[in-house]
Amino acid sequence: MEFIHQSVFEGFRFGCRVVEQPAPRTEPVVVLGGAYQTMHSNRRSERPWASAATLVNVELPGLGTADDLPAEYGFDFMGDALGHLLDELALDRVNIIAVSYGTAIAYRYAHRRAERVARLALVGATPSLPGDARATVEAMSRLLREGAMAEFARRAVDLLVCRRPECLEAHPHSAAEVLRRVLEAADPHDVERYAAANDRLLRHPFDHPEGIHGVRALCVSGEHDRLCPPQRARAVAESIPGAVFTTMKGSGHVVHLERPKDFSDVLARFLTDEDLTGHPSLTTLEHVPAADARRTPLRV
């Protein structure tokens, strides 16, 4: 059964789409998408996940159809809203899949509430924005508020989608075109929401100096991700003892658009504890030592 659950946290309305699995093989799966996604955005990817567990596709305040969230509210507030939602749904322990923007929310939530997170998949995570990406995000916010949607969409696509020959070969059905159409079609309400999301990225920390402990984690980066380059995603993994880091071949930041079948399959295998060694879409798996509890995020 599928249903929409509505919630309110500290005056902000938000909700989620729940797809129930009567015979689950793992803990419920919470999906936190990117800044331009909604609770319906992962329908093309979610079938393998839904076959293994109940799915909770979340639209936190500031995202999707939820209430707007001013940029002064950070990722900890959004994590608190997530915890409130899980309490309402009576979900004590969950798996979390977080993509792009959602990784900051998931990381900070898992740092504070590790006992509630069984597995954590971070796709396109970074400890902070690198200088060139930060400048691009600042410029994109200006373009949004100036109403220059075509130029905003062009900048976003250039930053998020890999256009190298090996990437285009891997995803001939252009993720760039899909993303461009979505962003150019944004209405005035979407525009302000996107700008606030960008501002939040510029104002608030993504990681935590104490890292995450006691959570099984997978950190995946696009092989040619410019927004969150592999070395930065590796730094996130190194802050989580026992984590696994890898990159997805022939992709940039939006691996869920560029390689949707591989994205879906890799995460489904992780959620059900299947071995990812030798997966054709992934490079070498790098394992962070489980015993080293002193590691902290690398500021690269």
C-alpha cells in the first residue's frame, strides 16, 4: 500500500510518501533527495528498494511541496524534523539513502542519532563546498533571483552532469537535457525555494568534527563529480569508521539521473548486505578501518 503522510514540525508543514512492504528483508528505507527533487522523483529507481523494505520518501521543510524554510534554518533543524516524522511513523531504526543536498541532512542526523540508523548511503557527499563550486553556487543564487533561468539551468547542468565522452557513452539518454528542462520550467515559488536551498549550503556546515560512529555506511561519488569531487567524498567516508567508499564510473554529481539502473542496484545491494565487490559500475571499494574511532572529517 502507498500513502502520503503529512506532518508539522515547529510550525512548518511537510510530509512523505510511504510505500509499505509487508515482508521486509531489512529496516525501513528513508530517502532524502536533492534540492531539486520531490517525494516522487525516485519512482524510476525505487522498485528494488521497495521489494526489500518499506520506503519513506521524505520532503522536509524547504523541499518539494513542503513549506518554505528560510536559509537561517540549518541542516540540524531539518534533521530534527526528520526525527519528528520517524517518531510519528513509529520507526525506531531505519536505513537512510541520501543524495546530494540530502547528504548534509543525513550526515548530521546520523551523527546525533546513530542508534536510529542501521545503514547510511551517502551519494554525492562532501565535508564542505570546494572554492570553485562555492563560487558557482553563489552565482547560481544571483541568477535565480534575477530571473535568468536559462543561464541558471546552464550553470547547474555544467556543474552537476558529466559531459566527458566516457560519461556520455555510459548514459546516452541525456541526463543533462532532463535536468535542464526541469530547472528552466521552475515557477516563481520554485525559484525562491531553490535560492534558499543554495543559501543554506553556503551558510551551514555539512559534516561534524566528531564524525559518525556505530553506523554501517557506504559513500559513493560520481567518478567525475565536480561539485563533490571523489577526494572530498572519500574524506566524508573517512569520518565514519568501517565505512566503504567508491566511485561510480562514467558519471558526475547526479548519478541517479546519469546511471539510474546502476544507482538503484548498488543501493539495493547495500541495503540487503550483498557484496558490492566487482560491481561493473563501481571502481575499487575502499574500506575505512573499523577500529579507528579517532578519524574526523578531512578539511580538503
